[in-house]
Amino acid sequence: MNPSIPPSTAEYGGDEVSAIVLDSGYSTTRAGFAGEDTPKSLIPTYYGRYSLDGQEKLVFGDDVFVTPRPGLSVHNPMGRDGIVEDWDMAERVWEYAFTSRLTGPKSGNPLQNGLNDVLEGELPTDMEGVESEEKLLADSPLLMSEPGWNPTKAREKTIEIAMEKWGTPAFYLARNGVLSAFAAGKASALVVDIGASNISVTPVHDGMILKRGVQHSPLGGDYISSQIRALFKSNAPQPISITPHYLISSKTAVDAGQPPQVKLKTFPPDRVPDSSYRTLLEERTLSEFKECVVQVWPGPNKLSATGPNGVPNEEVAKSNPGRPFEFPDGYNQVFGIDRYRVVESLFDAKAAIPDPESLFPTPSPAQTVPELIKNALNGVDVDVRPHLLANVVVTGASSLLYGFTDRLNQELMQMFPGPRVRISAPGNTAERKFGSWIGGSILASLGTFHQMWISKKEFDEHGPNIVEKRCK
Amino acid sequence: MPPFKDEHILIIAPGSQVTLAQLGLPESFTPARFRFPTRMFPAEKKGEYEPYRIRERRQEVQVSNGIDAPKDDVDMKDPESAPQEAVKPETTEKPEGSEQAGDAQKPDGQETNGEAQQHTTTEIFYEEDVTSDEGAVYPLQDGRIVDWPCFFALLTHVHNTLSPPFHTPIMLISEPVWSARDRETITQFVFEKFKTPAFCLMDSALAVCYGYGTSTATVVDVGKDKADVTAVTDFIVNEHGRGLSLESCGGDYMTDRLVELLGSKGFTREMCEQLKRSNITELLPPGTPLPGAAATARQGANPATSASTGSTDGNGSDDRAPRGPGEDTQTGNGEGDEDEGVLDVAAIVSGNTSEFLANRERERAEKASTKKGSGVDQSGKPIRLPNSKKEKASFQFEEYVKIAPEADVPNGPGRYMRQTREIEVGVERFLAATPKQKSGERLTGGLLEDIATQIHHTILAVPDATKRSELWDSLIIVGNGSKIKGFTQTLLGTITQKYILSPSATMFTSEIPSNFSTPLPTGGTNTPAPSGQAGLMNHPAGHGVNPLLVAATHANNPAPGTPSMDPMSLHRSTGHSQTPTSVKTLRPPEYFSEWKEQTNTNAPGAAGAGGPGAPSTGHGMEEAVFLGAQVASKVVFVLDQGLSKGFMSRVEYNENGPSAIHEYTM
């Protein structure tokens, strides 16, 4: 091609706009365009609030982890059960999730975005006052996820926000259990979702949840954190306290088990961040601890039981080499069998480490993962049970605990010796963390899904209750 | 589509201050040939922009009365005749029209050009005022696009100036902070306005990786008023946990801090800016005592690290010339200075470091005080101390001083003269990165600590935990904000004292079980990278560890993989060890000779926005993003030719529209 000849002027004339998928969890909120393989935007659902010069200010996103603000306190708009509690703030957090990385603060006025030539004298004076402010999602359909036990009121409120506040042209609300099953490429599955504040078991059949079988309990990642805290409190030579990085100025290397030598930072008393901030930052250290140290006893049998060859499991666990961990203040220690104990109560309620100060009540046997699965299966038709057991989908970031799927497999084989049990747990960390988002991304990009959207017109006609009829 | 040629590729890398651009790839990649200031001026017509300030100049017909005159400034007719051309010999090398010369070579706030107000009636001339940045619109702020029409006008200006042929693929370097919608808008603009046959929008962090020839790195880009921290693994940018446009973590922070420290001593912001760019300003690693009497005011003294600095850090080469006359040279040390720079490192290492250094400081202070009493006879002696040991040092401050217009030419061009004078600064010059007093609404521990925290956060957010150790060992620090001497070392020092794990936490210590006799090496630094042997020894605990060792230690604990399970589920994210055990920076590639670090001057505008065509000297690897853009252009447009979807072609744009760019965004 001769570089001096101008190209033919075929122009793009379409207006293809991909939908936005918003998947909100207790710990993080995921947002991205449908059709992509990971959410572009991942933000903590937590937000910070502080006041400066008498003005209340809010911070969203990761920024709060890096530089604290004076008197900062941390809040979460979601309730521990995964249902929105503070709607105003949930709306703000969600808005941040898709505006920060996806759409930008506001879709610009096409007259002023520099892409269109406005001829002189053609200035649209008549446009003024019609719609002075473009709504945030005026040109993107929106698919949102919800837990299987979301009440009708919350669902209606969600579609109201999407339609009225954000002006989305089309909306759909999908159960995150169903989405996780789709992400694993299954229309029917038993979805075991180990999240931050909840673990849930959702039977899905032909893309629909079987509502009677949905089970959930609060033994999620935050519960494991509370168990780790309990372990630290009862630690042998001296109790371990977590000092987050933001309080530390510098540290000096110490030997294992030795008291830390650290220079702490001092904040002026009126500027010290709130204890909720400290808890959030401690949680980051704990998640590092979970990644590096914590291990699920792989089975067979409980940690407290005896193994197949007559040796108590605890003895076997003790003989495994320990794992070292260093805390932000430099204190470091090797964790032996204790690293199994902190998660054992997910499978064996009796193994919970007692801690009277914990926010979480002592778990009951019915809250453990095997019991939830059993109850979920009891709640569904006998005919579909074998099929569900052959399609157990494990998802949620806390399921990434080392050895979790092995143990779950052992437990299921013990509980259901007859039917074939088959666990599918994606090896890719992102697929496990963002299972329900990925399912939403797949769903919203399907051509056949187009008829499922609730359009703005339908919403105007039928009101918010349409979500109950259409999104089953 | 015919293949693209090297000489047709257009590369544009917009930044908040300077937009780098180049047409064609040279034989050996060079720093950007064109440097445009990232700013435009509103034109007469609303919504249009000009690259230079346009002034109306009216030819006077009547006598000036200066009362009801419109506010029209009269400025130089032709920059060629302006006197500052004489002091800028580089203009002769400019490939571009020299009427654009000298743009922004003047410091801010100097353009009170001949405000001779005339009552005018006829003949309006428009002329470009190439020296002024008054009323300029900066379309990028902290990397964010704040003014789209202006940004597009800038792109058009760059495109027009370089005037590429039609068959020109365009490589645009995108700021990390741009949202998906921003990228779509830019794509639409580029395809529809420039009619380009192929377009690649590459993330700046990724471009840096191309420049360094590495697939995995933590890229820290320190800009004017922000820093971006990005973890790149296997040429994939990790969006989650990425540090985007960290507020007040750029070069301006250091200027602000210097203003805060020195403002009371009569330093203007411009002086502090030049002081920051001069080679006497330096960041000292944490724990290094400040020279002179300020030994008490240490920067968070840490005896463990102070021994590593001192005379060994190679600053001896930039000894200052003898101090000029007229300066207050007597506050420094005279006689004993020759040996001051040679610290007995052995004594420091073996003995009690802090005590040793404290004694030294005391001795020196005593010496200085006795000397003050004794007289002033040693003033002429050259002082051969490394900068970091000198209590005071001076730099050359350059400023443009307006020459009073000659009386007979009241309408003549405003003339400037470049003046330099020496200004002496104390230890404040080492404190540029220390916490500001007025930190605003952030509880920040200073520039470096914020960046260190962000690096920790970003690397911890990388989902593939086995890569984290490698990320800590491959830091790349780029951006003109990081040009200040000692920035990298000080940042590494900050990370070390806050985040590096003690060896005992990474080694099995006293609690080694009996079957475990070999201690683990610290981290994965000496052991082979785990990526190559993933299939060989797939034990989750074995990352970064000798596979034989893993086999030995886990022999009694086989991974209980059940045959019915998905084989993929054997892969674990956990079972790795904690990071960082070490932190290092990557070495820049050595085969691009033009990119070798060059000495920078503190002339105003030297590192800032030169005019287009200003010679790009003094820009080394802190602009690695542009080197990477060239490498990537070569790979994407010439070698790969779109086979691996490295760029979006016009055909694809016509079919799928701007949102398809996300499939190609690199």
C-alpha cells in the first residue's frame, strides 16, 4: 500500500455497548464488562469515613489501605449475611466500583467530548433543560448478582437504584450461585461458595436455584480470622498481637519467638484512625497468614480422629514441618499443628477454638460445610441429588485455603458413599475468587440472554416488582 | 495489509507535563526525538486550542494613553531576535521550525512581558508567544484526562507536527489511571481523526517492562504529582491492587517540602524546584546521619543500616567546585575537611555504629566551632567531601531577569537575560522526602513510605503468590520524579526497614523437625525460579525451594490427590512462603547506549517541557517507557504484524467499534 494514499473511509457505524457486570460481596465488590475474563475493577466493599474541617468525607477503594486519614473509621454497607443494610452507602460503593475503572465519573456530553464537530450556529439551545445531567449508566445494561436468600424488598430496591438513579437501559439480577455454576460451565450444580462473611450451598438445576435447598452459615473467611485471633491470644510462650504496617516506622530482625524490636509511629491523638481501621488492616495480615500458613487437614477423617492406619491424625499433623510466619512488627514464629486447628471447625464444630471475646458465636454442628451440604441435598428432589453430587462446584476466595478441596472431597465421599461425587474447583485463583462475576460475564454476553433483560420501558410499566417475576 | 515499516511508526507517550513523540524507529532506539509540553492554549474560538499562546497585537496608530486600552499585551515580535536565543545554543540543532524554539524555557511567573498598554485602533496582528504559559490548559492532571477537547487538540498537534504518512500505525502509551471508557474514546478519536490503519494502546507499565526486557516486574512510575505502582507478571498487568495515581507522591512533593523547609529563608518555589533538580539535593537512606551539627536531627536513625552508607556510596565523583566568593563559606569546616570524607568503614562495621558516628559528629562540631573563633584564612581551599557529608552546599540558580525595555522602543519585545547565581543551602537539601508538616488530609509518613506501602499492597494483591518474591526482586523505578539523587536507594532502604522479613522467619529455626536437616535458603534468590520446573515437581510447598528438598521433607505427607478430582484443582495458591525476603531493582539493559544516564542540568525547563524539537539530552532510563514503546512497536507492528492481536486494525475497528480495543489493550 502506498503510504501517501488515504485509506478508504469505511466508518464504524454500530453502537455495540457491552453490559456491565456488578458482583457485590461482603469483602470485595467486583465490576467489569461482560465478555471479559476477569473483572477490571476490584474494590473493597469497605469504605472509610472521616471528617476534615467539620466536613464529612468518604474514601472508597484501595487508597485507604495505603494512606490512612485522620480519625478514619471503616464501615461496610453490607450486613454479615450478605444483604445490603445501608442502601445509600451501598449505592455509593457500587458507583465507585464501576466509575473508577470502567465508565469514568460521567459519560461525557457528546457535544463536548471532542469527537463531534459542532457547526457554528448549531448550538443546541433547545437541548438545555431536557436532561441536564447524563446518568451514570445511561448507555450500559447492568447485570447484578445477589445471594440466594435476598429478600424481595432488597431486590426491588436494587432495580430501583439501577433504573432510577443510574438510568441503565436494561437490568437483570442473577443469583450468585447460578452464576458460579455457569462459570464452571454447568447448568446444574451444587455450588459451595466459601466467602468472607458467609458460606453458602446452593443447588442449581437447569440454571434455576432450588430455593428450598439453599443453605448458608457465617463460617466464612472472617470467622477463620476470628479463630486465628483466638489462637494468637492463647499462643504458648506469649500471646501474639498484630500490629499492622501503618503503625510501624521500622523494625529490626529478631529470632523466632523473641519479642519484637520495633519503632512505632505516633499519630497526634486527634488524628489517630479509628479501631475499625486497625481491624481492617489487621485483616490483611491475617489473610497473608491464611495464604502462607493455614492449612486444612486433608483427611481422611477429622483432625481429632484416628487415621486409617491407627495413628491419631494429630500425631501425623504434628510430624509435618511447621510453617514460619513473620508479623509486621518483626515477631516471627513457626506454626505447627495449630495451623490446622484454626480451620478445623469448618468441618468439625467441636474443634472450634473457644474465644469468649469473639464476634462469632461458637459454631453449631449444623453450620459446618458437610452439614450444610447434607441439608441442601435433603431440601431438593431425590432424583436430582446424584446429578448434583456429581457436579459440586467449589468457589469463593476462602476456598483457596490449602487443602480445602481435598478435605471436602473426603467428607463428601464419607457422607455419600453411594453416588459418584465429583468436585470441580478451578485451579486458577482468579476463577475461584471471581466465580460469580465470571458467570455473570458469560451470561450477559450470550446472544440468547438479550430477551431476559428487563428494559427501562418494562420497569416503567410494571414497577420494581417486575424483578420478582423476571429474575427467578 | 502490507507490512508496516520501521520509519512509519508513530509513537506518542502523553504525560502530565511532557508528551514524548517520535515518528519512525531508528536503528538503535533513542530517547524521544520530540518533547511537547502537555498543554494547549485556548484559541480565539471557543473549544479550539492552539499549541502556543496567541496574542493579539495591534499596531498603534494613535498615541498611547493606556487608560481604556483593552488588555492586550505586547510581546516580542520574533523569538529569533530575542536575547535568550543567544544563551541557548541548542536551538541550532532543532529539526523543527525554529519559531517554536525556546518554548517554556522560562520559569513560571516570569512572563510579565512588556505590559505597555496602548490605545490602538487599527491593524490587528496575531502572534504566537512561544515563551508564555499563561492561561495554558493542561489536559492531563495526575495522569487523568481532565479536558478532552484539549487533549484531542494536543494529539492532533503532535500528529500534525510529525505529519506521518497515511500508512502509519500509531502506538499510544496509556496512563494507568485511564478508565476503560477513556480508552474507548481515545480509540474512536484516533481511528476517526487520524485514519490510522493500526492502533495499539499500551499501558505505560507494560511499556517499561518492554524497555527493560523483562516479563515480570514491579514498575514504580514517579511523575510530577503522582506515582503509579504496577505489578506486571508474564507481560500481564495486574489490575487488582494496582497503585493508581497516588496523590502527592511525585516530584512536586519534594519541591513542596523544600519550600516548606526553606520558605522562611526566602526561597521561592522556583528556587526550590531548581534546588531539587540540582545535584546537591539528595535523598539519604533512612538512618543516615545528616552532616554537620544537625546530627541530632536524624532521619529516623536506625543503627543497623547506617553503616551501609557514608563514604562508600560513590558520591565522591561529584565534588563541588570551590565555593564562589561572596558566599558565606565560613560556616563549613576548613582544615580538617580533607579527611572528613573518608570514614573508617571498618570501625563503623565492627564497633557500635551509632556511637562511633555520634562521636565523629561531636568532634567535627567542636572543630568547626574552634575554627570559627580562629579566623577566616582558609576560605580559598577546595573542599573535597562527598555531597552527603557536607553540611552546606550551593547550587547555581538560573533565572530570567527582564531587561528594562529601551526607552526609544517602548513597543519592542520584552527582553530577558539569563542570570545565574550561587545559592547556598544547608542540610535541608537532604530532607526533600521527609514528611510534610502540612500533610493535608492524609496521615502520610512521607513520599517514600507511601510508595513503599503501595508496593507492598500491590505485590500482596498479585493472585499468583509464587510470583511475589520475583516481583520484590525486580523493582523498576522510572519517571522524572525519581531523578533526584539517591531516590532508589532510599526507597529500597525504606522498604527494607519496614517490610523485609528477618532471616529467621524464612528459615526453619530451632523447631526444625528431626527429618529436616537442611535449612531453607532465604527466599528464592539463589534457587532457580519456580516457573521453569512447574511440571517437574508440582508440590505446592516447593516453590522456590530445591525440589529434592521438598521431596525429602514431604515424603511422609503425599499430596492426597483423589483420582476423581479435577486435575486442575491440584494447583494451589497457597503453600508458598511469605515475601519479601529481599528487595532489588532491575538493571536497565546496557545495549541502548543513548539511554545511558546523562548528567542533568538544573536549568529551568531542562527536565520539564522543552519545546518540540528541543534536544532530548539529559533523559536516561527514567523515560524507559519510551524505550519500551519503541521496542514494543517493533515487536507489535513489524515483527508480529498483528498475528497475536497486538494492535487493533482499522478493519476490526469498523467491525466491532471502539469497545473492542479492550481485546487488544496491552
